[in-house]
Amino acid sequence: AGGPFSAIIKINTNAKYQQSRIEKGLGNSEFKKGNYLAAISYYTESVEIEPTAPALSNRAASHIALKDYKRALEDCQWAQRVDANFPRIYKRMFKAYLSLGRIEEASTALKTAL
């Protein structure tokens, strides 16, 4: 059906997905310890393998913890393009917009989150 290489492609895709999840998990571990720069590094590795809304949203949370609201907002916007139905994006987008003094956009993000 898929030719002789379809199984290899499926295995490679699965391995890629698993590696992305491993990097995200390492990022989560560093985030919980308060090592936000290390967390960003792991989330970046995860995103480079496979961009997912959870990894982008978590990287945004790390940027927020470091008060880098512009980068946090960029990650939230990217996550929104990847999966607009991932709810944590909007909570973090709200925090970033609010911290940047962009009240109307913060309000819109909050309404979307609810």
C-alpha cells in the first residue's frame, strides 16, 4: 500500500515524536526547578524536532518567568498557529500582553481562554 519504505518512514516519524517528547519532558523538569534558561533550551530542542503547542506554550511560560514577554508572545502566537485549541496558550498570551501594557489584546486572549 505505502511501498517498501512506508514502515521506515513511520518508525522515523515515531522516533522523532518520542525524541520531541523527551526534550519537552527534560524542559518541564528544569522549569520545575526554576532553571528557566535550561528549560528554554530543552523546549527549543523539542520544537526544532517537532513544533507542538504544549512545547511552545511551555517555552512561553519560561520566557514569562524571565520577564521576556516579547518572546513569550511570539511563542504563544506560533503555538496558536500550530493548535489554536490548546487552552494554555491563551493564559500565557494574556500574561504576556498584560505585561507589555497591551490591555485590549490581553482582554481578548483572556476571553478566548475562558
